[in-house]
Amino acid sequence: MIGLDIEPGYVAAVQTTAGTTSVERAAVAALPPAVVSDGEVVDVETLAEVLRNMFSEHKLGKKVRIGVANQRIVVRSIDLPPLSDPKEIASAVRFQAPEHIPMPLDQAVLEHHSLGIVKTEDGPRTRVVLDMIDKLLAATRQAGLKPVGIDLSAFAMVRALHRTGVKAATLYVSAGGVTNLAVAVASTCVFTRVVPYGTESMAGELAERRGLTLEHAHGWLKHVGLHESLQEIEGEREIVTEARSVLSDGLIRIADDVRNTLDFYRMQEGAAEIEHAFLTGPAAAIPGFNEALGEALSLPLEVGLVVEGRPGGFGGLDAGQLVVAAGLTVDEVTP
């Protein structure tokens, strides 16, 4: 099975070693602007063509699990009476979900999984995580692929980056076509949010201001980064200065979104204190971005990749772009 991550600006496909997130084969293809907007497919025809060409060129298998990340995704933890029977839990979830999900349930695909019995002020309760997922199948089927599952990209990100034995709450941030935020306790994602802004938006801003292609704009963002002083960076001064300005403004915007997300999460009953944090996605390849974001959040961010020992990525690809796709190839990880 192939993990397929579709984001604004690019698609990534990964085949892993059976039962692991160790990458064996991978491919990334650029998407023209507006094919995917805010995490949702807009141009089915173009996306299908890109997928068809990419899978044919790299001789990838046809069975895919697709990641979903957009603002219509909602993940909430709710406490039910102490139940153990799966049918009773499912019935209770359907009954209480309208109080927690901000849309009519007949317009949503509702899934849940149990976190077990927890102690609350009202006594023992069964805690479950609710999530809504929207089907993005038309383009993949038109490309000749066979979707065998759809999963939240946040869940896949956690599975790809979680470290065995870590029980504490961890923040995961993937900044690319969108900024996907997840909080997990051990290996279970308990909260997620998608922000329709990321490195793709930054590249678009730089391209528009300096008359560059998106490919060149992305290259300049990586070249300039947030680590070295402007005087030490080679290149056309106007572009170097503009790229640093775009990166600095983008960092502030993402940091504000992460802070707001964490503030909201901390208001949830039973919210755990976050002890670890990871940054992944295309932003992880921008020098100094993780340090600057960690400083802005007062929370050190470790770069999270699934291709160990390959600083340039897999086969020259950006390793941060492969994380979600790799996580989609496995169903679960060791807590």
C-alpha cells in the first residue's frame, strides 16, 4: 500500500517496509496553484493527471491510503459513562457528538476510538476521540488508483514521528501546503487543527513580490533561511531581503496560530501538559525555522523526519514532505 499525501502545492507518495514507516520508495510532484486550496481538492482533472503521471513514472503500486487535512476536520475528546461494549460506546458517541461537532452529523463522516476508562470529577468515564473525515476520492480514482482507506493526516504524522516509550503529551507541527497541528498523548492523537497557511503561502508571496516562479521562490526561502545574517547570504540583495521578510512574517503568523491552538487545547478537560514538540513538513528544511519557531513558542522544537541519516531527503527529495505519506502506510505504532 502507498501512503498518499495531497497538499496545496505538492503531492507525496511513499512505500515503506511492511509494518514500519521506514521509507523504501518515494515520489513528490508539484501541483499548480489552486489545484488544492486550504487542503481541499478544487481541480480534480489536473490533480488526477499529476497523480497518473507520478505513479506511472515511479512505477508505484495502485493501492493508496489518502491523508486528509482541512479546516472541516474536527477532533474532540469526550467522556461517556463507563462502557466497554463497542456497540454501546458507538451509540453513546452518536448521541453526544452533536454537542461537540459544529455541523449537522448528516453532513459528516463520524469516526471514534476509545482511550479507555479515565477518572474524572464525575467518577470513572470512558474517554473517546471523535473525528470527522471528508472523502477525497474522485481525483485518485480518475488517476487509475485504488483508494483502500482515508485517514487524518494528523494521525499519520503522529504515527510516523512517535517514539516508542514516550508517554507524555507531544505537539506535532507540519508546515507546508497547510500547517497541520496535532497534540498526542503517547501515540494517540487527542487534538488537531489545520491552518490554511504554510510555506506554500510564503513562496507564493515571495514569487508575487519579486516576479519569481514558485519553484525559485521555494529555493530562495531555503537559501536565505532564518539562521545567517543577511550580510552573509549570497545572492541578489532585493530578493534576499524580501525572502527574509516573508519568512519572518510567516514565522510570526504560524507561531500565533500554534499558540492559539495550544490555548484552546489546554482549556479541554483532561488536557495534558506538553513536554515534547516536533516540526516537520517543508518548513523543516528551511535553516533556522525550527529554532526560531521554538523560541517564539518557548518550546524547543525537534525536527521530525522519517528518513534517518539522509539530510537531503530520500533520493534527493525533501524528507519533511514524506512524513505524512509514510505514516499513512501503517495502521498503528507501539505506544
